[in-house]
Amino acid sequence: MRSCNVPRRPAHSVRGLLAPLMLAGARGRRRPARWLLPALGMALAAAFAAGVAAQAQVAGDKSARSVLDGTPPLDSQVRVTWQGAVSPGVADQVRALLGGPGLGAQTEVVLMNPVRLAGVVVRPAAIAPLGRWLSGPALRPCRPERCPMLLAGGGPVPATLAAIGVRIQVAGLAPLRSAVPLGFVPSGAGAAPVLVTWDVAGLASLPGLSGVYRTHSWLAPLTISRLRAWQLPGAEDRLARSQARCC
């Protein structure tokens, strides 16, 4: 964003360039013959300078727009990652921070390390809201006795994956459409199958998975489609202040 060369105050510059026109016009009305050529010259110079300022503003905005439009979705997210147990206070603080700088709708994620269940190594995850990132049947809450989940990538896996304190039932196949929530798109090329639910709190509290390392993330998209070039410094400052206050 800092590489965009954009006039910071183009409106003030254009207004300042109108002063020679006003002066030339006033003098021209008093002594037309004497001031005709200087007035014309000053008018042309001011008009040219105003056109250059306007073109610079448009060119800068187009340059910024080109960079922003070419930004991959994964790189246009503001993400806060927390390792370890998450208290309600931490979660509330993160949600408030992501709601402050004019970001888009938030997504909460918990991603666990690979774990072996029923002889199969899988990666359990929760994404809320889940329907924003994949299409699949509605799932019931995740409970120790029954945790319905969708296969988001990899496989095959048994219909039921059980161990002490956890019983996952695979309710269907629903490929993840984007790498944004997890940071990657699950694939079958030697990677552990990824099972997902929408119930972040339910999955995180399963006693059978309590010893599995996990990361919690909250993310929200930067609404770059509505940003203009001259708004980039302000957006960057707001995000920097939010980062300084985080957790």
C-alpha cells in the first residue's frame, strides 16, 4: 500500500491553482488590453496544472486499485491467532478489535493438530460460520457422545471415528472452497483428512481431544473493494492502532 504514489491533498491543490485565474480576471476587467495576454497565459498554466493534479489523482487511484484487485483473498484478511486456552475476555477483546477498523464479517476458527481416531489420522477443525466457506448439510452441535462433522478434504474416512471422550460422525463430504479460514485447502495428496464443524466451543471442549494442540483464529476481510487510493494511509493507521492494542 505504501508504494502507491498518490497526491495526498488534491482538492486543496486545485483550489490553490484557481487564485491566478481570479486575479487575472479581476485585472483583465479593469484594463482589458494590457492584461489580455498575461491573463490568457496564466489561465492556460493554471488549467494545465489542475489537469495534471487531477490526472495524478486518477492515475494513483488506478494504480492502487490494480494492486488491491490483484491481492489474493488469503492476503487481504486481518487475522488474530491465539495459541492455548482462550478465555471469554480474550475472545471479546479480539472481536471488538476486528469490529473497529471497518472490516468485513468475522470468522472464528479452531484448528487442531493431526490426531489418530479409530486408526485414522485426521485434523478436526471448527469454522463459524461454516456456510460462508462450504456447502453442506446442516449439522447439530458437537458433543462428546456425538459430534457430527463434514469431510472438507482428504479421505476416505470411516463413517464414525471414536475414542474415549469423543465420537465423530462424518455427515457428508463438503470441500472447502477457500484457503482463507484454515490457511490452506485440504487435499488428498498425502495430507490428513480435515473434518469440520461450525461448533467452535463444542469442538474445543471435547474431553477426548483436550490434549491435542490447537490454534484459535479470528479473521475479517479488509473491504478493499470500497477503498480509494487516498484512503489507504488512514486505513493503514487504523489497523496499526488495532494491532498495537491487541491482546
